[in-house]
Amino acid sequence: MRKIWKGAVAAGLCLTLAACGGEETSPVQEALSFRTDLLAVDQCSFTAQATADYGERVYTFGLDCVYEPRTDRAELTVMEPESIAGITATMEGTDGTVAFDGTALELGTLASGKTAPLALPQLLGQAWTGGYIESQTAADSGFLVTYQVGYEQDALTVYTAFDEAGVPLWAEVYYEGICILQAELSNFAME
């Protein structure tokens, strides 16, 4: 996890577990507010500078992403690297398609087949709209939310950092304690 949030996570875990005498808001109020707002719109869109780590090889690429919370449908267009720019992918539920014109994109799956790099927008959307909110940690520049998606052997941990206004800035996806996907998020909008 990013250095700027490590101390905040430790402090936040204590706050999350402690009783907040006299406070009217729950320790996860901002995460719940973001979830409520997201579930009330047709879609959210964002740009992601993503890194997929396979252990022996790492891929970095830029994505334009759209997630529809009501249908669990995600679309993305690869913007970078230039050699694969223009490839599009659509995920709906457990089905996905990849479209390209003369370019093959073989990135495989991460975490023993638990997720694929091109599933990033759907995975983030699922965490934000329905993942178990394990904790929320306050920091000077916003807050960090820890989500759990899936159960037992299929469980993924998704960390998302938000600014003070509740806009997601970056996310990391972990499987069995190992970071498999990272993304710097920008241009986030709800429509």
C-alpha cells in the first residue's frame, strides 16, 4: 500500500474498532455515502493508469473506463501503450468480450484465475457498490476504504483512496496479501 496511507491505515483500524462516544457518524460514513451516490446514477466513468503484476512480468497501461452500477456492466478502451491502443472490452456479470482490429491482447488472468486486468473497472465498481466495507481510515487529504469482494479462496481485498470530496484517486487489488493490480484514477464522474 502507498506510504502516505500506511500510518493512516494503522490509526484508522483503531478508530474503526473503537466506540466513537458522542459522534453521530459511523466510521464508514463517507464510504457508505459514496456507495449510495454511485447506486443512484446510471454510470460512472474514469481514467485509470493501471499496473498488473504477474510476479515475473508487469504490464502498465492506460484505460478509459465506464461502470454501470445497476447492471454490473463495465466497458473500457485501452489508451496506452500505443501498440494495443483502441482495444475495447465489455464485462457484464461473468461474461466478457474483447474487441480489436488485427491486434491480439493476451494478458492472462491474475491471482490463479481469480481476475483479469481488463476486469479492473468492473471489479472496482463491484467493490464500491456491493463489497463488504471492512474499514475506512481518515487522513489529512481524504480517506482510505478497505473492501472485501468474494469469499474464502475467491476473496480479493480492494483498497481505494478518496480525496476530501469523496472522489476516488487510486485503488489497489490484493489476493492472498499480494498486490496484483494498481491504478491511479482520474477524471472520475457520475452521470
